[in-house]
Amino acid sequence: MMERIRTYIGGMDDLLEGGIPAGSVMLICGKPGAMKSSLAYSILYKNVINENREGLYVTLEQTPASMLEQMNALNMPEHKSLTIVSYNDIDDELERSRLDHRLEQNWIKRITNYLENIQHGRKNTLLAIDSLDGLYSLTKVEMPRREIFLFFKTLREMGFTTFLISEMKSDSYFTRCGVEDFLADGIIHLDLEYNSDKNALALKVGVVKMRATNIGRQYFPLIYRDDSFSIITKPTIP
């Protein structure tokens, strides 16, 4: 039986045949303010405390201290099995490991070297990279389909179940390069819509793609309540 990683989004895992296939590379996509980082962190956090897994959160958008402060506000406090690192921490680790990382200007390869150095054949580690746009700002991707294909392939081979956060610039494209959504194993799309009854923006979620899983492509209202994300299972039109 295929091992699956629960999202711990209330009501969602039942619609995903139990969760996300272990070892997948998943995109979490959406516009600013759609709680992409919070959702990715929540998936890691809930698996750490409930499934005795390990989690690694790579933040390229803010400091680990700032990330922890944000997650503390959502009642997801620091945990010894969930590590948050920045690109400075990655550089420091590569230097401690005596890897001559300064000659490697491609940050996709730098992060790959870092992950290989810390993983050492372990399995069941959940990884989040926040974000793809932050990663691309650090390096120029010359051949997107080849470089991203090899990056995703390496993440799978190292045994990570990976969540890559992608900032959507428009309603038409999930990612900047336009190839990540084809190469990834799954896409979780977070969207905001105006609720005229409440005069507020409402959050909704849809699973656009999930390999090895029978999915519906409905969108559901997504809420964060009682320290957890959950969906309202009456579907909405995207």
C-alpha cells in the first residue's frame, strides 16, 4: 500500500485517499496573503507532532525568528524536530562541512548540496522551501525545464516529501518559469475571493493536480480555527 502524508487539513485528507503520496514534490500556489507559508508550515508541524516525522523549513523570504513569531501567533510553537533555516544558515552549514560553496553561484545547486549533506539517506523528512520566487531571485535559471527537472528528481531521490511555495503573479500561471507545474507531482492552489456578505476576503483551496490519486477538482472554503486548517466541504466554483 502506498504511504501517504496527511495534510491535517480537516476534511481534506479523505478527499485525497488519505493524503499526499510520500516522496512527492508539491507546489503550494497562490497570491500574496493566501496563507501559503502558514499552510506549508502547518503540514510539517502537524506531521512532526502527530506522526513523529522530521521537518525542515527553508525560508528565503524572512528570518527564522520572524517565521517563528508568525507561527507562534497561530499556536504552532518551536519544536525540536522542525528546523527552520535561512540562506545564511545554509551557507554556514556548507562552510562547516568544508564544502567550497563559494565557487557555486547557482543556488539550486547550493541548496541541493546542503540537503544532501544533512539528509544522509534518512527518509520520511518533510521539506518546505519558501519560496521558489525567492530561490529564483538568488540565481539565474538558464535552462528551466532541465534544471528544475533535475532538482525535483534529486529531492525525490533524497527521500523528501517536498512543498514548494510559489507566488502567483496572475490567475493564469501557477509558477514563474511555467514548467514547475508540469514537473511537480501535485498542486495545491490557495485563492482569495471577495465575500460581499461579510465585506471581507474569503480563502478557498483546490487540489489542481495529484499524481497517483483520484481527486475531484472542486474548490472549498478554507478556514483556520482551533489551531488547525479545515475545509467546508460544500464545494465552490473556482
